Amino acid sequence: MNDLYDTDVVLWSERQTELLRRRATGDLANDADLDWDHIAEEIAAVGRSARRELQSRLVRLLQHLLKWRYQPEFRSVSWRTTIRNQRHAIEDLLVESPSLKAALPELFLIAYPRARLNALDETGLLDLPATTPFTVEQALGDTLPD
């Protein structure tokens, strides 16, 4: 079964799902076929993936909030739409995984320097603050910065 994990993770996951469901109903006949180490690894990966997605969305949101605030002459519907979409996606992530709310302040602080560099690269003109000018609440709120 471990060979299958290394060669076709989709087929491996389908078989493991079937075995786990059967085990949940009390059928222990195939218990030895359960790949516990990789199952645990995949479950842990789900949590890491959700954190990475939240951080990535924060970077994109902060990048556009910076451009919105510090380049008002270039504000566009596209920037506004990106800000709104990232806010909604973050909100959805936090609803799906409420425990991510506890990680939000840490991920916000990690995301800001990356967002700042992205905004600097895109604009080439901006002297952006080294620390975030937004609170988490402002970034995720309903209003756009002045």
C-alpha cells in the first residue's frame, strides 16, 4: 500500500477512504491495509494547507490595500474587486476552520512584509511603511482605506 502512496496518491486516498469508512462501520477485515503513517501525514497536511491559503490571501489583500491607500490616482474597479474577493475568501476560510482565527494575528504579521514587497515591485514608485498601517480588523472590514 505504501508503494501506491508514492506512485498514485489519488488512488491511494480513494482506497484509504474506503478502508476507513469500512472500519468505521466495524469491519476490521482490512485493518492491516490501512496506511496509518501516511494517513496521519495527510491529515496534518490539510491543516498546513489551510494556514498557507490564509497567509497567501492575506498577502494579496494587503498588497491591494497598500496600492489603494498609497496610489489613489490609480484606484480601479479591479483593485476594489480583488480586495472584496480576498476578504470574502478569508471570511469563508475562517468560517470553515474557526481555529484559524487564533493564527490570524501571526499570519497577518508574516504576510505584511511580503505584501509590501509585492506592492513595491508592482508600482516601483512607492515608499511604503515597514510595518503595516492596517489592523487586522481594518484589513478584513467592509471599508476601503483612504
